[in-house]
Amino acid sequence: MIRATQTIRPLQLIRYRITPNKLRMSSSSTSHNAAGLTAQESKKLAERTPSPDEGKIIKAIRELYSCQPTESTYDIYARDAVFHDPVGIAEGIDSIKAQFNGLAKIFSNAQITQLRVLNNPPNLPESTILVDQDVDYHLRESSSSGVKKVNSLLTIERNSEGQITRHTEEWDHSKTRTADDGFLGKINEARKRLTASLVDSMIDKKPPTK
């Protein structure tokens, strides 16, 4: 999804008594992504063949990120699942539907140029699926920006029934700030929840029709 950037002005650093050195220290000490690895480490994970029970989820992931979801695509999620990416935090199946159905309203189409299921590091349970993917998002004709290329790490956590309980997308495998990352992380998480709620209120929950 489209990246939202945050600019921190010097006066803000003074107001909150946060120095650039503290920011760098915080960033380096919390650099692990949802897979529990640095971006460099997760990018080096070897590819593997999905198991039969993972096939349905991988198929649905392709539909979601190709801007071609159907109603059955969302059967992979538990009702209280959470989707977290650098732009928003969607809580519950209806909010997740709004996030992905909204993609088709922004992009005319999207092409997954690479999708690899990765070996799990020792710290992750077998129920977690890691996916490295490259997606070319084609903006609608009204935009002159052309194609937006996005590489991301998907960390997909499942319950005992095989449904997704948490779906985390991290651009370029880099950790997305959360409330666990201190003051700035709390601000970022609050902003993303607000963004997701606004999208949820404006986007139809029905899959887009071509």
C-alpha cells in the first residue's frame, strides 16, 4: 500500500526531550521485524515449497495483492484477525476487507512478480508462514505516477484451525513501528488505527467488480 511518511521537526524533538541520538539508539535496538529477524536476515531465508494446508492461504494472498479478491478470499481469516502494515492497523474481518477492497479503487491492477514462501527461523512455530513478495501496483489513468513497485515480508500467524489471526506486512522486510517502540511508536500506531478506521468507514466491504 502507499507509504505514509512522518517528518519530525527539531522543535518536536526538543518538546518531547528526544534527541537524534536517542532516536538512532531506539531504532537500532528495535530493528527486528515480525519474523524476529533483521531485514538483512529475513531476506536471506531460503525458499521452500508450501505444504498442502498452506495452499489455500497462498492462493488467497495472491488474490488480495493482485487486487482481485472474492468473497471466499477472506475465508482464510479468523473473525477477530488483525492486519498490520506501514499504513494502517485493521482489526476484524470487516476492516480487513475494507483495506484490500480499497486497493482496487486506488490501482487499476497489480501484478505479483515474485512470491516466495520462506523457511521459518527456529524462533517461529510451524503455524507461521513467511512470504517474500514483489508487487507492481499500476495506478489508475487519472494518476501520472505510473507503477509503484513494493517488496514486502508477510508474516502470517494462524490458530489451531488454520485461520489467520495476524497478518503483518513490512515493506522491504523492515520493522514497522508499534506501541512497543516507545513514544514515537505509540503515535505511529494511533495514526495507523485512525487511518484504518477511516478507510473502513468509506470503503464497501463487498469485493470490487471489474
